[in-house]
Amino acid sequence: MATEKQILANQENSKLSTGPTSEAGVQASSQNNFRHGLAPRHHEVFTFMKDEEPAKFGELVRNLIKEHSPQGETQKILVRRMAESEWLRARAVRLQTDCFTDYDNLNEKRLALFIRYETTHERAFYRALKELQTLRKEKRNTEIGFESQKLKQAAETRAAEALNLKREALEFKKAVVEMKNAANQTKKGVRPPVENSPDGQEMVA
């Protein structure tokens, strides 16, 4: 068991260690835990193995974008997640194949690990695809609902305008009938009704 002095000495020594300072040293240090690359811890940086071509990954992303035409940041993230999951699934398949290069010394535990990662990333791909489809369906339903509401409001407006026109037409017909009746009464010598004005003089109604 370390003594208190040894613990203090270790703590002081650790302060003097700054890790690799050269660019090559930092790069090598960052790859220390990068064994199969099927469980990346930093999703901001997608790491490639030495035998992989980043350009092909870029092509995969572009093809998925062209196929699904993502709208908005969330949909773009889901498409990117699909590309990463498919890339890692394919990597797991290649690593499985490598396990059979020396069949006599087949590492079954390592093979089982790669098979498990293949399944994991395949599920992740379809989960992202399903989320993308659900999100787009909800957006379409919202847009359809909004359009339906607009059409309903427009129909109600047209119905109200038609009702007003109908009322105005009835009032116009009523006024025409009254004018014809008054004209007929005048021709027959019938005086229109007379009302008295406030100063006592007669007024024709």
C-alpha cells in the first residue's frame, strides 16, 4: 500500500506530465483506444480506419441526402446518423471477414463482438430512418391540416358573402315591388297614404 509521501510524490510528478506535444504524438495518442472503431465515443468527429476512404463516406452521405431530401437541421442530422450507422455496419462485416483469414486460430469471441456490432448499427440505421419518416409524416400532416383550415375558412367566407348577396337581392326585389305598387295606385287615382307633419300640413307618405 502506498504511503502518504508516495501519494504526494505521484501527484507532483503527474503535474509535470503534459502528454504528447507534437502533432504526430497527439494523433498517436488519440488512436490509443481506437481498436475496431465500432463504438466511437466522440460523435462530433467520425473517425476512419486506415483502410477506409473518407471520400466514399462523403459519397454515401450525398446519396442519402439526394434520396431523402432532408428539410431542416433535425432531418439532416438523422440522414447523417443513417450514413454513419451504415458505414459502421459495413466495417463490422469487413472485420468479421478478417477473422476468417486464419481459420485455425479463429477468435470466436472477437467474431461474436463484430456480429453484435453489425446488428447494433443495422438497427441504428433503421431507427434513424423511421424517425426521419415519422418526422416528415408529422410535418406533412401539419401542412395538410393548415391547408384544410385555410380552405375551410375560405369556404365559410364565400358562404357568408353569398348569403349577403342573397339578402341584398331580396331587399332589392322588395323595393321594386313596392315601387310598382305605388305606381299602379297613382295610375288608378288612388292617393298614397297621407301623414300630418308636425306643423299640421299634409305629407304624402
